[in-house]
Amino acid sequence: MTFATFEKKGRVAVVTLNRPESRNAIATQQDCDDLAGALRRANDDREINAVVLTGAGKSFCAGGDLKAIRERTGIGPREEPDDTRANYRRGVHSVIRALADVEVATIAAINGHAIGLGLDIGILCDIRIAGASAKMASSFVKVGIIPGDGGAWILTNAIGASRAAELVLTGDTIDAEEAVRFGLVSRVVADDQLLDEALKLAERVAVNPPRSVRLAKRLLREAQHGRLSDVLELSAAFQALAHETADHKEAVDAFTEKRTPKFTGA
């Protein structure tokens, strides 16, 4: 059974971490390949305009599988430090890079536990909503390691240096309401409504012109670490591209003609 399932719903792809018996913990390099592959599949499909990422069962993702880590058979340590470094780059980092490279909007529907690597995968999504019972932790220090998945960058960019440091250095677990206060998620919904709400949000994104969505997302990502002058230059370049799309013309025509636009991705 593949670790990450892929389901297409119109212009939305639902990627589900699918090992509920282990709280969707990531154990092997194949697990990493499955998830990265599902994300690349969504990215390469020009009919897809948004991705919802969630977990099967009662958890989003419990992070790395500690049994595999203890036995040195999974995504973590090997016999030599240099081999461990290569193992992280080959597996865990491939997932992070694949998620960071997705051009369409990504929405994390965080159900239950999102721990360690699982939290960072969720937080790297553009938009995050949580079920009421969600629990989140950057708990690497609790098991004597550090965020080897880029979590120091991911959390700092998402919620700022002070709050990121509080989560990383204490390893504390927080609930959904505190996650809202921290800025980890934008809102909390009832557990049984989480996926429906995520899909509704994805649909609101997906109805927009595909090229504009991809360009706008890239601009948002670049703005996280770019200077204003650089972002202004990139904005002008992207806008020049957007103005020449058929969907832009259709949007303007539909507005002036008081009708619903029909976008084709052209």
C-alpha cells in the first residue's frame, strides 16, 4: 500500500498520508518517495489548481517512525554520520523540497497529531486549518535530536523567531486553539468538518485562473525572504506575463459583461 494516496476532485488534488495504524509516521525512504511523488504529480498536472494534504484516521502525521530510527533502518541514522547526512538529504529533504516546489496552492487539513516532521510538512503548506482535537509539537529535542528537516527555517518563516524558538527549544505540545494564537494555523473547525472545509477552501482557490494562482503563489514565497525592491521587480515581471493570458482577458470581459468567467488555463 502506498504511503500517500492521490485523489483528483475536479481542479483539486487530495493527498492523504495513509498509514493510520502508526498515526501516519514516516518510516522508510519509500514513504518519502511516495509523498514526494504525489506532490510532484499534482504539480505537473496542469488541470490541478490546489492541493489538500491530510492524514488518514485520527492523526495528520506523527513525524518520523521512532522504531525505525532506533533500529537505524529508516529515514534517520545510519552507521556513520556521513551516511546519516546523505540519508536525510535523500529522503526527508526530498519531501520538503517537493512540497516547497509545488506551484499550486497547498492547504493542510491538520487532523489529530502533527508532530516533528509531521508538523513541518503541515506548516510548509500555504494555508493551514486544524481540527478541534489537533495537537502540534516540534518535539525533536524531546528525543535528543534537532529539526533535521529544515524546521528551523520553516517555523521561523511561518510564526517568527521568538515563537519558533519557544516551540523548538521546549518541544512543548500545543492544542489547536493555541496553534491559532501562534499563527501555525489560520482557523480551527470541528473534526468532522475538517476535510469538507479544506475542500471548500481549495475550491475557492481552484476556480481562479490557473496561471495567475501559480504566479501569485510564487510571488508570496519569494516575498518571504526578498527585499521590497526585488519583490517589486518580480511583481512587474509576473504581472507582464499575467496580462498576456487568455484567462485575464476572459476575466475582464466577464466582469464588464456581468457574467461568470470561464477559465481555461490559457
